[in-house]
Amino acid sequence: MENQVQVENYKIQQPEMWAGNIGDQELQDRIKDSEFAKKQIDEGRDYCYFLDKKYYSSNTENSEYVFMAYTLNEPGNLERASVSDIIVEENEVYQIHRISVLRDGVLIDKIPDTKIKVLDSENQSSGGVLSSNKKINITIKDLRLYDVLILEDTRVKVFTDRDFLRKSFSKYVWVSPDNYWAYGLFKFTFINEREQRVAYKKTFFRDEIGNVLEPEINYLNKGEQFVIEEQNYINPVDSGREIFPYIDFATESTWKELSNYIVPMYDEVLNTSFLKDFAPNLIEKLDAISNQDEKLQFAIEYVQNHIYYIFNADEMSGHKPQEPSVTYENKQGDCKAKSVLLKIILDYIGVDASVVLVNFNTDYYIKYYLPSLLSFNHVVVKVNYKGEEYFIDATTRDEFGLIENRGFIYFMQYLEVKKDQELQMRKSYKFPYFCVDEKIDFHVQGNIGKLNLITVYKGNRANAMRKYFKNTNKREIIDSWNSFLFYSLNYSNDRNGTDVRNIFKDAVIDVVGDDKKLNEVKIQYTATVDNPYYVDPQKNRFLMYFDRNLVKAGARDFMHKDLPFWHNYDSEKYEINLYTDQKIDTGEKYTVQESTITNPYFDFKSRKKISKNGASVFIEYSPLVNLEIPQNEFEAFREDHHTIADSNFGLGIDIIEPGLINSLKFSFKKRFK
């Protein structure tokens, strides 16, 4: 075997006592082609003869043992099995117990054919991500189609002093296996060797007809095990519409106990650190600002933009924040450090603020999880100002505006770093401004159209648009707008395949305004369009402008059985003006159609103004966001979005062609419509 010298990141050894030890003969006895196995293989499905997982948790280590044997009947699986990567954390060791294949009834040890490389897994350090993770690259030579691959290994994470939280608290989430595979035997074991009792909660398990069962909570004392075992098993979950069943294991605790555990760690720095002791230059700048709104804006943007964000992956599982004086002096820190510094600054200027724990990635699940500090992966600052509640992510960059104009962060669950706290549910939110406010003017004379768009972006949209214009080639930006307009003006239906640059002549786009206090970015786009009318197969001409951003396809197509719909759309306002030197049908149904929708979760209004040579529509869409829509209310919500999609997301006008015959045709059409 290559790489004979052992390194600290991996070892080749026998399993630990708790994992068990299986000999070669017993292993071969497990790999039998039952009727169930033959059926799966005949259907072209790769087959796992057995998957035995064990998770061992103590106050000194967490270890995960896996023993499995599966077919390599598909070229893709063969390729993935031949070369694989294992990521190990600091002080984590990957133990290899067995790499074998069963080929034509013969068990062959493949460890001599295995090449192992240990590589640094730090590929983002230039972006402030610090990690001492290692990547263990494993290459197995001479794997063949129709081999049965046998892998047995353990990942052992021994806790250091930096892992004080993991020493005190266990957290592990088991998820039911991939529904691609068929399993002859599937077995999972959780072994509790901690001094503390471990709770486990079974969630999203289903009965025989697929209905979700009520969550079930049980407990494991030290030395006890939980086992789940299935034979001839295919996971029945409809992965597109259902959540995989999972079991959450966590040291028995309450949110109140956890908040009281963590508060002293933050109080240690918050109650002993004062801005006047380490930041006289910053105080001088703050004191020079007389307006409190602007002073608050300056404080937030100072921490966001002048303190470099360092994500130290090895310390994120702990919760001891860096001293704010160190963060200020070094001009860098992780989310805890930046949030604590921001709170110290806000304390100085007299703004009420607190540090809160969140997890944007698994926010939906936190309400189902057992209480655990290890459920959180990020820290932000909650600000109470002028009777309103705001959340500020101190690690964000290039964000602007007085606090009420800043971007909105979407999440629902959080734990405030104060005594005796429970997990809190964030309030729903109504934008006090329109995130998009756009005016479209399209004037057509003869066969030439002049197109002018003025768009004001605010909040998150303004921040995103600044970055987009800063980082994107202008030609690419114009092409993007051209492509959008190609569909909005319905040209995709009468000149599909035409280069958009040949349709929108002399297109120009510029940022014409940027107010950093209001957090508003104003953009203007102009272009000339030859042949501006959409022409249908019957040679009828139309001017159309329909903004498909208003058609929320995600809401209309949503079909999930378990997940409620997460409502997070922006508020929008549009004025669309279409003018022509031709006579138009002022009574056409869809031209004059207006709508008013008052849904518990959004208000929608479209109003029209019609003249003999043109029309205007005024549209406002105001959603209530940052909430889940209950399933029993979703169909009405969906139906209202269907109503928007029924020609209420823009404007179309029909041209009455000149001439007596055309007028007679038009009158006849109207009479018998």
C-alpha cells in the first residue's frame, strides 16, 4: 500500500470495542442475494446489503462508526467509490477498519490498493474563512463493475478545551437514509456514554398511509442505547414533497437553562468593556454626529465595513466572544466578536441592543429540534429603536441606510442572550417602503418605439443593485435588461431567436441616483425599438408590457405536504404607460380589466387609465413577509396569485387598423365576441 507512514488525521486500525468486530466469514454471510436483493438488482437499482451506523457520544469525544456493503453496478457509483474525499475537523481522526470487495464470491482486501493523501481543506482563507480542517483523499485502484464494495470506518472527534460546549452538550441529528437505495439491512444505534441524560425526539415519521405522526420524545441515561433497525427496506419518502423522518438527539435541557448557561460568557465581556477605555478616535467621530439616526447608521456601518470578518470554523462551536477591545484594535473578528463590539458601541450612543443566536440554514427546523445551543451557527444584534425592532448582521458588508431603510434579514427563530430566555419567534414584517418602484414609458410613433424605464430600488434590492453594477460589465447588464424586456413586451412570441441587441437599439443603462441614507438606488434604461408591436399569427398588432416578476411562480406551483409556504416576497410598485399614434380598442376586456386583492398575506391593486391612443396601469403589491402560511389557508393564497397571473401583471392594448374594412372587421368582432 502507498502512504505507509501514519499521520494524525487518519489511522488504519481495528474498531473500538463499542463498535463491535465482525470477522470475514460473518461478513460474507451478510452478503446474500435474497429475493428482495435480486428484485432490486434486476430493476437496475444499486443495492446496499447492509448499512450499520453507530454514534457514540461521551463527555470526551463524539465518534461515528459506519459499516456497509453495496453493489457497484452503475458506472456513476463505481466512479464515486474509486475516488472520495473525507473532511475532518481539528483534532478529528478518520479511522479505516476495512476496505474490501467481494468479487465472484471471493473477499479481496483493497487496503493495499488504496492511496491516501491528506490535504489542507482551507480554500477560502482570502475571504476570511479560517479552518484547520483537513481533506483526506482516498483513491482505490482496480474497482470493477459488479463488485460489492465493503467499507468500515469511524470518525473520532476528541474534545479539546476549545470544545467546551461539546463537552457539556451533545447534539446529533439522524436522518432516514437516501431513498435511492434499497437496503437488505439498515441499522442505526445511538450510544450514550455521557454523564448527562440525552433526550431524543422522533419527528416527521409516518403511519402506514403516510400521515405524519406526532413527535415522540424519549430519554437515554448513561450506558443506554437507542436502536432503529429495518430489513428489506426502501425509504418510502416522497423527497420532493415530504421531509425525511429524522431523530434529534440532544443533552436534556430547556431553553431557559441554556440561556442562563451562555449569558455569563457574554456578560464577562459586555459588563467589563466600555468604549471610552479603548476607542477614543471612534468616540470622537460618534460625538461629532448630532443626529441620532445618523449616529446609529454610522455605528452599524463602521462595524460592518471597517472590522474585517474572520470566520474561525474551529471556534464557532464555542460561544466565548472575543474582547471588543481586541476586535477594535485588530480590526477583525468573527460574528460573535463583531456583534459584541457593535453592542458596546450602541450602548455608548444610548441605543438599546442585545446579542441573539440564530441559524439561517436550519431556521425552519429549530422549532422542532430539542433545545440545544449547538443548533445555532450565527450571531446577530437585535436593536430596539423608536418603538421598532430591527436585526443587524454585523458581518454584512456594503449595506447602507438609516436603520428603517436597511435590508431586511429573513429568519424566524432566535435565542436572545439574556437571563431566563425562551426560544423566540420573530414577528412578521410589512415593508414601510416599496423595494421596487418602477415607471415604464413606451411611446410609439410610426414604426419606432422609444422605451424609458426609471426604477428605484430600496432596502435589500438597493444593496444588491449597487453590488451588481459595481461588479458586472456594463454590456452584460444591458443584455440582462434587454432579455427581460424581450419577454415583458411579448417579443418572445413573434421574434423568438432574434438577437436582443438587434431589437433594442442604442440601449443605455446608468445609475442616476444613489441616496445612502434612504438606501435608494435609481436606475434609468433607454432604448429604441424598431417594429415595436407584437404581431399575432392573424396579423393583429398589440403593445404589451407584462412584468413576470409579479407572477409568483413559487407560490402558484408550491406542492409540499410538510413544509408550509415561507412568504418572503418584496413589495413592488409599477406604473406602465403605453402610447401610440394609432387608434386602440378602449373597451377590450383585458385592457380595461382591474383587480383588487385583499389577502391576509398580501394586498394587490391594479388600476387603469385609458385614452384613445394609449393606456396606463398602476400596480401595487404589498406583502406581509417573514412568516409561514398555514396549510389550511394556502389554497386561497395560491388562488389569489392565479388571479394576478390572469392578465393583471401588466398591460396590453389592441391596435385598430386604419381603413373602412378594418373598422368594419373590428365592429363585427366586438358585436359577436
